[in-house]
Amino acid sequence: MKMKKIDRYTIPLFFVCIAAAALRSLALLTAFDITSPSMHFTNSAVITVGNVFVILSVIGFLSYLFVGDKDQQLIATSDNAASFIPTGIVCTALVFMGVNNLLMYLNGYPKGVLSTLSLISAALTLLSLISFFLSIFIERRDNLYKAALSLSIVFFLAVYAALLYFNKQVHPTNSPNRFIDEMAYISAAIFFLFESRIPLGRAIWRGYVAFGLVSTLLCSYSAIPALVLYFAKGYIISESLIESILTLTLAIYISSKVLQTKKLTPDEECDAAKGIAMLAALREEEIRELHNPTHAQDINEVEENTLDADNFTMDIPEPEAKDNSTEVQD
């Protein structure tokens, strides 16, 4: 069986994610100094290898923008377990994230940019939940409400990335861990931006798959090592434990969406439908020709020229004569 183009990217995806997460987890467990003000690594060899590996992998995944099918059109669907389960997982994480952002607005952040961004992100999590539910319960492919609300998750991820950038209470400005979290959320926002085009009927599947691969890798690289460090040593290197869990659920959701594209039906007519359409077009052409005045006049002239007396005569068969004579028997 011939391997599809997308298989050349999705098959290595999970090996790349596992290798990258393992490298960063090892660096965090062995060389990360959380007590220092700079929160950097005492030995940068392992984390450097991990970062270079991720950068090269991101470049490799982005190459799908150039090798993917340019004119490919697919029929998106979400009425299956591969959509229900990841959507339920990410929605559960969004509920906790929304509550956490609201509490941080009320009691955590001082009044200013951080509190405003925290309140906006809390409101956007609610809209994002509605968007995810609509994506499941509205089966129509082209739907303006789905497209409009799907932008809420894009705005939420962008606003939260800005929140991470401006928040210097825990991590310094040049913290490598915070930079990884920011890149994870920005890449996820770009992926959902491509997903918001699907209900509009303007999907760009090459960009959808390419940034799905990239965001899956970056979200995994951000969340898995952070959770490993938390369960191993009790340290939280992200904004919160809820953030790391949400990032992991985003990686699960996005990877499931990328994998589903391999099973989507092409948005094109089958051979039987094409044949029926051709027959219908030929029949319409025949009907137009019959109703054409010139064509009708030609038919009448042909009929007039072929008129003769035979057309008005009819042979009536005569019954055979019966022999009425009878024989007299002596």
C-alpha cells in the first residue's frame, strides 16, 4: 500500500514528541535550578540538544505547507468518538482554567494589565466552551455561528500568551521555560485559526495539518516535562498546574484532529454522480434542441416532403369467403 504524504509526518510525530519531552524532562530533573533568580539550567547541554531538536522538527513539520496537496478539499466531520473524547477533555480543562483566571483577577494580580488580561481570558474560556459544544452538536459543515465562536479559542490562547509575557511575578523576562509556554500557546492559536476557516467553507488543509503538527509538538514539549517535574519534585515551572494540564489537553485534541484528516472523505463527486450529471446534461441539451424554433421547422419540412397518398390509405383485410353449399346424402 502506498504511503500518503500526511503519513510521512504523522507517523514520526509521536516519536518526536516523546523524544523531545524526554530530553527536556531529563534537563529539568538533573540541571534546573528553580531556586536561582534567573531560573536557568546549571548545565545547558541536555536542554540545548532538546531545543535544537525541537527547532529542526518544527522546520520539518512546516515543510508540509509546500509538499501537501494544494487543491485538497475534505468533508470535515465531528460525529465520532475521536472528536467527542478529546473535546470533552479540553473542555474540562478550560472550566478549571476559566475559574483560575477569574480568581487571579479577583485576588491574585494587582490592578493593571495582568488583571485585565486575566479577566478577558476568563470570559473567553466561557465562549470557547460554547464553541466546542457547537462544533459537536451542529453537524452542518458551513455555519456562520460556529465560525464566529470558534475565534474565541483563538483569542483566548493569544490573550493568555500575552498574559504569560507580561507576568514577571514568578518567572523573569528571559526565562526559557516561560518562552516555551508562550510558543506553545501561540502555535495552538494559529492552528485554531485554521480550524475556524472550516465552518466558513474556506479550509486550508495544508496549513491546518502543518500547524497542527507544530502545535502538538510544542504543547507536548511544554506540558509533559512540567508535569513530570511536578510529580517528581513538586515544582511548578509554568504559570500554574492547571496551565500545564490545559496545554497537555490541547496537544491531545490537536493531534486527534490532525490524525482524523487522514480519514476524511474528499469533497468531490463520485463516478456514479458524475455519470448521472453527464446524462442529465445531455438530456437537457436534447430538450433545448427540440424546443428550438429552427429545429422544429426543419422537422416540419421533412414531414411535409415525405407526405404521399400512402399516408392516407389503409389496407383492410377481407374475411375469406365461406362455402355455403351442402352435400345431400342419399
